[in-house]
Amino acid sequence: MISAFGVDHGEVSKAFGSNITRLGSKLGSATSRAGTNLVGRGVANKGAARAMGKPMTGAMRGFQRGLGVGGSAQGAVGGRLQRAGAGMMKRPGLTGSLAVGGAGAGGGAALLGNRQRRTF
């Protein structure tokens, strides 16, 4: 569709669409990769807690328990990030659109929040 100003909006939307899809795909893969890394770190922490053996002092017992619980939590959050990244990669156009829209809304809110009031 050509507007009154001579701009072909079909071509404009095609140009933006490919960039937004590419952005969404990158965000999805980065999210999935971050989840995979977090799962790996969680498994390593749980393994380190198990490898400590039977601690002799109460402080070490608490540290070992915290390391194991923290590793479990990291694994759970990493799994959720992996699933979220996979979902984002299924619909990269929507993901990129939401990212661009969120950045625009955040920038507009920052501009409104930083305006100065003038009193004369």
C-alpha cells in the first residue's frame, strides 16, 4: 500500500520484519544458552556439596547444605530459562517485536521521568 507521501508500507514492514525476527532469534538463543550454563553450574555445585563428605563442624554442615540447595535452585532456574528460550525461538518475530516495544516504552518512560520542570 502506498501512502499519500509516496511510501510503500508493504516494503517498509518487510524490512523491519526481517530485522525483528533476527533480533528475536538471537534473544531466544541467548536465553536458552544462559539456561544451559546455569544448569551446568547448578549440577557442579551439587556435586561439590556431595564431594565434601561428612563435615565435622556445624558451620561446614551449613555451608554444604547451602551449596547443595543453591545448586538445586540454579538447576531449576536454568531449566526454566531453557524452556523460555525454546519458546522464544519458536516465535522469533513476536519475541523481537516485544523486545523492541519494551525498549521503546522504557526509553519513553525514562524521557518522561527525566524531564525538568521550569518555574519562572
